[in-house]
Amino acid sequence: MTSTLGPPPPYYENRGFQPEPPYAARPAAGAHPYPQLFSTNPPSVPSYIPRVATHQSTRPAAPPPRRTCAASLRKTIIIILSILIVICCAIAAFFIWYFVENNCLSSLIECGSSGVCMSPSQWCDGVSDCPNGEDETRCVRLFGPNFILQVYSPVSKAWYPVCQDDWNDDYGKIACKDMGYSVDTYFYSRGVPDVSFKSYMKLNTSAGNIDLYKKLYTSGSCGTGSVVSLRCIECGLASKSASIMNRIVGGSGAVLGQWPWQVSLHVQGTHVCGGSIITPHWLVTAAHCVEGRLSDPHSWRVYAGILNQDEMLFRSGYKVQLIISHPDYDTDSKDNDVALMKLETPLSFTENVRPVCLPNPGMMFQPNQQCWISGWGAEYQGGKTSNNLNYVAVPLIERSRCNAVYIYNGMILPTMICAGDLAGGIDSCQGDSGGPLVTHHHSVWWLVGDTSWGTGCATPNKPGVYGNMTVFTDWIYKNMQANR
């Protein structure tokens, strides 16, 4: 975390511990990328050996046959017809294969990329029929800032809110479990009045003791006029009021309970990266923090609810059981720079240790929206890790503006989000990587992003770049559910 201006150094990753050598320099822009294919020396002049005829026929040579226009046209037509026949045969072969060999016909739904197809009746029925369980991992989601429960209909291939009629906490716990949450963290189900929806999922209470999703059916009406708001965990609450944090200007030292989801990730007793608590077992960090040999979960220790790095030296920390990096993470562009850590033992939530809320589908964070970053990163480019947790307020920057030639020149992808002051002076820095970018909305704190990369620290026109958490939420839930 930094609030100091300085000359713009080369590109860096916001990392506190770098055991690997720095990246090799990229080729200069405009350098010819291809090898020289032609020699610069003039070609040698070929020499010819005259040939002497040893025999001559007494019969005069016949004149060459004449190619008439008709023969040439006939040959062209034959070639064109041959090409058309080959193309038609290829198209016919494709359709024969598609309709004979392809199993996903009519209303069947393919299981991911496995090629296995299932009937819609097998989707969201409580039984994993697909090889990787895809038919049961995408059935429920929470939508918008009110946590509206939505269920997927494989028949209409659309998401519908669940009507509050006859709904109870037992059903809510089942839905939360299917998103990867533990029943122990269940918070509540309640009705939220909403008349904007035209179709709903309703419970068939006479269906008997069968799976939840088999009890649900689509309906054009909802008797109570309310849809289910589901909270699988009490998240996004800080023990310090927002009014204290509203006076941030250029960076300050944090107090206990202000950022209770912030964790410090250590390797060999040294702070390397930050992270955010999302459940008692799961943390979100950056994929570039866990590259190479740092992908070994046994290398890491996690510290929560502690502000001072020196104090962590006298604590044992939490052991990491599993690390999952995004499969599409790109080490060069930092595309999909997000990873999950699962702890061996769950965190005990207190006023100083609490989860942040993951953003739900349907939530859009606006340019200039006030956000906050926190971490133990350096206070200036090239500096040492800070001993105390710092924080600073940063506004979001529109992607198109951040992609301007004089800022990041098209490097900001949809999986990234910019935040900071283009005038410089406030920013994240080395050691802040993986830590939270949060905002306060609808009375809770949301995880907008994870600290990813930047050029320099607090450099004008080079704001911090963060992983765009709204893009990753579905991936996070899928992996939480698959690794419960």
C-alpha cells in the first residue's frame, strides 16, 4: 500500500516474496519477429553445358497439337464440377455424422465438454449423472444485491426466482449446500416483495419426500408476491462503522475489525500475498501468488485477525489443504488472475475474523464508485513489506478509459478492473497481491476484486489492476461445491 509518488519503474507484480528470477526483457517493439529467409549475397550465375545431338530423324517433327477453346472450356467445367461434388460429399458426410453419431439431439443437454448428453429430466434432480457432476452444480444461484434465489430450468434454459410460497429454511440449506456452502454457516431465507418477474419456480408440496428440484415447477404467478432471498453465510459485516472509513484520504493504518476478511499469506515465515475470507474454509487470492513451487499448499501459512506482521511470528497460523488456480490464468497477460485456498481447519469467526460477500450475478459496479484496498504491501516502489496493515480509498475507473493509449493501451481485459487515482499518490504495491478490493453497497461489503498487477506504485496514469470478481463468482461456487 503506498501513498508516495516516484518515477515509474518497469512492470511488476504486486508480490511481497519473489524467489524466482525477474522476467526476461521482452523484445523491443517493432523488432522483426521472423528469421531472415533470404541470403543477402547475390546469387551465382548458373553455367550451361551445350548439348550436341547424336542422332537426327529423317522424318520431320510433327507440329504440336492445338488446344481448342472448346477443349479448354470442357476441362474447366470438369474441374469445377469435381470440386462441387467433393464439397457436397463433405457436407453430406458431416450431416450424416451429426444426426447419426451426435447424441445431443433434440432436447438433450451436453455435460460440459465431455460429449456425454443427458435428458433435461436428469438435470437438477439431486443425482449426479454427468461425469463431472455438471448436471447438479449449476442449478442454483444468488442474484443481485438482495441475494435473490434463482433456480435453473434446463427445459427453457433460463433462470427463475423461487416463489416464497411454502418455502422454509430446510429448503434454503439444501440450496446453500449445492453452492458449496456448509450448513453450519447458513444465515436465513426470507421473502422479498418483487413484481418485476413474469415467471417463477414454485414448490409442489404434494410431491412427497423427493429431491428439492423435482418439487419445483415453473409458474406464471406467485401467491405471496414475494421471492426468496437466501443468505448462505453472514458476510460483509465490519465491526467498525463506515463513518470512520469515510475519512480516508491518502492511506492509513487499519484497526482491528475494520477489514476482518483480510488475511496474510506466508511462506517460510515471510509475508508473500494477501487474501480474502469467503467461508470458514475458503480464501480468495491471486493466481500469480501461487505459481510454480508456490503452488504447493504445504508451503503456506494463513494469518487472520492480526494487524501486525511481527505478531504473526509468534503464531502458528492456519495450514492450507488445497490450492486451485483458475485453469485459464495467463502468466503473461495476468488474464483470470484468481485462485482459491482451502484451509485444513476452519477459521473461527469473531468480530475481527469475518467473511466478505462475493458479488452476485446481476451486480454491476459503476465507474467512480468508491472502493477500498488493504494490505501489508510496500509503501513505495521497491520498498519492504509494511509491518502494519494499511488501507486506502480508490475509485473504480471505467475499462475503456483504463485502456487508453496513455494509460494501459488495451491491456485491461474483461477479467480485470482498474481502480485508483490517475493523478497518482495512492495505490497498491508489492506485497498487496491477492488482497481485497471492496465496496460498501446495500449495507454489506462486497469483494469487487483481488489485487493483481500494475506499472509502478502510485504512478500517474498507471492505476492498480485487479481481478474482476464478478466474472469469477460462478467459478468459485463450482469449485467450492466440487471440493466440499
